[in-house]
Amino acid sequence: TAVGIDAAGKRLWIATFDHASERRAAEELRSLGAVRALILDSGTSTAMAIGPDSRNIRPGRVNGDWRPVATHFGLRATPIGD
């Protein structure tokens, strides 16, 4: 699991990877426009799901399984235009 931010600090990327090194994860975020990246997890507990109210992306499980883990974080954004 990794996060990245752009130079203006207005875009945030949250990403999960299967079988990627920390370097590969950072390079992928950089290719998307991130100038700073932070690796949060590199274990097999990594998972990501998209909520049902998302726009322009299909909700559901993106990566990982539904096995419960002790730590997690979520992101809730105000809808664009509201």
C-alpha cells in the first residue's frame, strides 16, 4: 500500500500492488504525477475496496481479500461539485 501527492498538494493517490517492490510502487506513483510517495504496508494484508457512491470507477474489491486486519484507514471525500 502506498500514497502519493502532487506538487500542488491537491491530488492524492492511494494505491495497492500485488508483488511490487517499494521502488516499483514509487515509480508507478511518479508516472501518475506524484512528487512525494510514502509506502504504508508491504505485506500480504494489503487490500483496497471502492465504496458504492464512487464516480467514474466501479465499486467493489480492487485488491486483496476480505480478511479482517488490525489496522486500516479510509478516505471519504466530498463529492466534486457539492
